[in-house]
Amino acid sequence: MRKPVKLSTLSFVCLVALLAVVPAVAAPSELYGKSVVVSWSENRVQSDRGSSEKRQVTLSQSLSVYVSSTGRLFIRREATGRSADGMRGGRFRGNRGLGGSHGSRDQVGAEGRMPSGLAQQTHFAGRSLVFSQAFRSGARQVAVDFDASYGGCSARVTHGRASGQSTTAYHTLNGRDIVVYSMDVANVSCRIVNGNVFGE
């Protein structure tokens, strides 16, 4: 059994700093007309906010970024999963038995906000693409590193807790407030696809 990752206070501070003003850097022309897709899994122990009932949940997460022919970013976050009791969550509406951890959300442009009003930002830095998202308590960063030709990529997914906090709390993709007690991130993968993966 994998040990839950330790959610670093230092990581949280760094992630929040990234959500401050970040100088705009144009998307590399090598990525124009292509999509970057990052996938990973999360094994969590969580509960609804205000509830003492904890559930063990396994989620499949993805972040897709399409770079248009003019360098504009189109972003989609998705999550689907299963609880320990075998209940499945739907991709868009989710399942209440899973604590509302599932859903999909689109964003046009590098900067956006979640329904909670908290910021999320996507930017290029050197040969990397960085997606940063602030939670009600804590934060997430997905960092993608490209090879020299922008034909391949690797990714890292980091979560951080706020100073002095033993849990992470946030508003899920389908609009519910949850508290996460432990999390194991695994199976992180990255691929580059020619064209628009959204099919739009």
C-alpha cells in the first residue's frame, strides 16, 4: 500500500505566490494547434465539510490544455472516480456518495476563477507549462516539462496545505465543499496530441 504524500506547507506558500501577478509569456509556437493532456490518480480519505463521516475515494484526474493557432489557451479539468464501497461518480454531475469530488470545468485564457471565487492560473515559464490553483485551504500545482522539440513531455502534480493545517479543504468541480485528510498521488502521465482534444 502506498503511503499518503505529505502535503508541504512550503509548497503551499510557493503555489500561492504563483497565483500573484505572473508576467505573461507567449505559448511556444511549437505547441500551436496542439493539446497537452496530463492525467493522474488520487487516493484520498475525505469528508463533506461539516460532516464527521470519512470516505476512501479513488479519483482519476485530468488537465487538458489546447493551444490555438494564435497561442490562446483553452483549459479543461475533469475528475471521475469510485468510493471504497463501490459507488461510482459521474463525470459531469458526480455522485453524492463520493462527497461530490467529480465533475468538469472549462476555462478560456490563462487566468480564471473557480465557483468559490478562488484563482487559478496557467502560464509558460521557460520550457514548462504551470497550472496553479488555490483552494479554500491549500493549493495544487500541475507542472509540465517539455523536451527540446516540444514533441514529448513529463509532469508533476503537487498539493500543499496551509500553514498550521492538518487537512486540505476546497470546492469541488461539481460544487461541493470537502475536507481531505490524506492523499496519495500516483500514475502521473503526460502526452501531446495534434489538434484540439475538445473536438470543438
